[in-house]
Amino acid sequence: MVNQLIPAAGLEPSIPKDLTPDQRFALWADLMDASEQILLAGLSKQIGPEGNLQEAYRKWYLNQREEHDRNIRHQAESLYRRGVRHGC
Amino acid sequence: MAAKMVLAALKHIWATLEPTSCSHALIGGLSFSFWKHVRTTQDVDLLIDSGSAGVEALLEVLKKAGIRTKRQPPIIDLKSLRIVQLLYEPKDAFMEIQIDLLLAESEFHREALARRVPAWISEMNFEFSTLSCEDLIIMKMNAGRIIDRADAAALLRLNRESLNLNYLLKWVKKLNLNSEWSEIWNESSPDEPLPGLTD
């Protein structure tokens, strides 16, 4: 039973199959830059015309880092439950 | 800007680590692009073997290159693995990029690092190594959040023809990832029987 973690085959975003690694990283950079523009638009709206956008972006990134740190801890705990120990 | 900052941080730490004897490989979201799964990521994660010189010597090298540790003491012991979190501010950036080093000190991490594959971005004249797709899938199945399982399923679907299923299944079994494996297989190949996991 498919529970839609990812789009069904054939319905995923259309990234050409035969892209070179270079082209894939270029696509990643485009995606990052486009996402950043949308993020900045959202942050701008949130802080208003008098707000400091660079500071808002910095705060957003700090929150992202905290989320990332929580995820690493979660991964380590999961590995521990599966019997993995460092040094073994 | 975001992409430039992340790539600048990756290039800088790679250039800093190259002269050392440490084996290292890119992991995490950035490495997925090499394996045809393109998604955003804001940091750099490496799996690394600090070699005979040890982590302290490595940190000295990094410090001289302007890469500072995020925490004190710098090595965080998470029982299943030890990590070092670093911060680096690329030139012309207005903030620091986080770089996480996962120390390859368990059987799985050591084997994953030994199986790393060469990668490159020729436009930047930049060569590096990344974990194999099988090992990234295993790490994502272990991570277990919905987004991680979706990443694992996407990597599986996009690279299935070239995957070493025997290797993948060995770690599925060893790490008891059977239900995660079943889920991502059914997501990526709903019409095909689940391979392996017998006995």
C-alpha cells in the first residue's frame, strides 16, 4: 500500500533523467536561490518595511541550525537503539 | 547567495582537509544532488575518519583555516557516534555556515566511508567524495522522520538500477530497518515484490 511519501511514479517533478552531476548541482543552486528569494519575501512581509531583513534571515538560519542539531541527535539515538556504538 | 555560501564552505573545508591523512566524504542533503535527488539544504555534513593524528590535531588544522568549533568541548559524544560541529563564514557572506563532522568510528560508518565515491563539479573545478547512494539510503532510513523516509524513497527510485541491493539489505538486516525498507520499497516500486529480508 503506497502512502505517498513521494509522488507516485510518473508524477514526480520533471527533472531530466540524464543530467550530468554538474547539471544537477546547477539545478540545486537554482533551487536554493529560488527558495531563498521566496523565503526573503516571506521574512520581509513578516518584519515590515522598517525591519532588518539581514537580521531576520540570520535568525531564521539559527533556527534551521537548531532543527538540524535536533535531527542529528535523533539520528544518533536511533542508531543507538539499533545497537550501533562508536569505537566498536 | 545561499547556494554560493554553502558551496564556498564545502570547498574551503575540503581544501583544508585534503593535505591531511583524513578520509572524508560528503553526506546529507547536498550529496543527494549527485544521486539525482535535488533538494535544498543549508549546511555541510561530512563523514570523516580523523586518522592516526586524531581529532584534536584535525581541529588545530581547521582552526588555522578560520573554521571554528561551535561548542566547547568540541567533540559531542552521542553514544552511537561522536560529532564535531563547526562554523565558517565564507568571504563576502554575512553569516556563518554550519559544518558538521560525523566521526566514522562504528562498523557501519567505517564501511560507508570506505565505499565513498568520487564526485565533481567541473564548473567550479572542484573534486570531492560523497557517500554511496546505498549508504545515504541506510542513513535516511535510520533517521526516520517523514522527510527522511521520503528522501530514502526518492534516492531508491532514482538510482535503483545501479544500487547494490545485497549491500543495502545486509545493513537493513543488521540495523533492523526491515519496516523502513519495506515502506520505501513500496513507495518507490509499488508494483514489484520486496527483495530480500528472507531468513
